[in-house]
Amino acid sequence: MIIAREIRVFLVVLFIIAISAKMYLGWYAAFFVLSIIIPLAFIFRDPVCHVPSAPLAIVSPVNGEIISIGKVVDKWIDRDAIKIRIKMKFWHTHILRSPIEGKVKNQWAAYGEETGVKKRYTYWIQTDENDDVIYSVATGKFSPFMEIKLRCGERTGQGQKSGFLYFSGIIDVLIPEQTRMDLAVGDMVKSGSSVLAQMIHNDSPAI
């Protein structure tokens, strides 16, 4: 099991504290610190991601459960869209991945504008076929921070690492109406490997 880079330094510090606890306080104190390290190492794991060989597929950006799917008016780029909302649990993998390959056309940040949300980062990714996908990450009120690697004007790859959430969050993916849904509400998805939907073009190969 690979531990996420973002948490390794913290785990090393805890391990040093465990050694110091053994030296000055005894085994019980050391075991107490070690009992924190082991679950953290599991929760903040970075498993191998198997990105599907489907260029027009929109993959899940996180591990979690689909809690809603519905038609909405996309306020970021003013269009009709389908919004897929995914909720993470604390014990899910915390790696964020890009849902599609393309260029980051714009980005937005908002703080405390929604009930129960501390901050929200939203990205507009446009594919080479001019399909637009909105990828929006929100953290809860008690989530201390997160790391997002996407930058406006840069390219990102399908299933490529795009950030890290230190606690659970809610992720929205807004996709064109002309897509074929592959999953439903209640389904569990894996970051970078579960296909949420498939872009439909006239020249798309039959699947």
C-alpha cells in the first residue's frame, strides 16, 4: 500500500514521537501513538488507479457515493447541464483526480456561500473536442484545508491527480446534456477509474 505524499511527513513526525514516548514514558504511550499512525496510513492511502482506455469517458474524480443526478442550469458557463454529486466519507481515499482530459479554461473560488460548506473550488475543463466539464470540490465547515493542483491555462489528463482532500467533501461534476450516463444514484465510485458518463459524438465508436 502506498501512502499519499501529502501525509507522509506528518506520519514520520508521529513515528518519531512514538519513539520518544517509548524512551521517556514507556511502551503504553508508544502504543497509543502507533495506534494513531496505523489508521491514518490506511485512510490516507494512494492506491493504484486504473484509468479506462476510453478517451470520451468522464471518470469519477473521487472515491465516494453518488447521492444525486439531475438537470441544472450551469451558473459557471451559462448552459443546461447534468449535475452528478458525489459524497466522500472520511475513510474513503482522499486523492482527487481530473474527470476528463483537456485544458483548464477558468477557475473560481468561493468561501462560505453554501450551508455546511467552508470553501469551494470550481474548474472549467474543455476537451479537445470542445466538450465542457465543470469540476467543483467543496469541503465541510470543519475541514481544515485541501490541496488543488489545477491551474487556469494548463492541461490536465483523464484520471490525472488534481489534488488532495484531508477530510471528506462533496464533489459536483457538471457535464453536457448530450452524454450517456453509466451509473445511478447510490452507486459507489472509485477515483479515476469509475466511468460516470460517456461523451456522445456523431463519430464516436460504438461500445
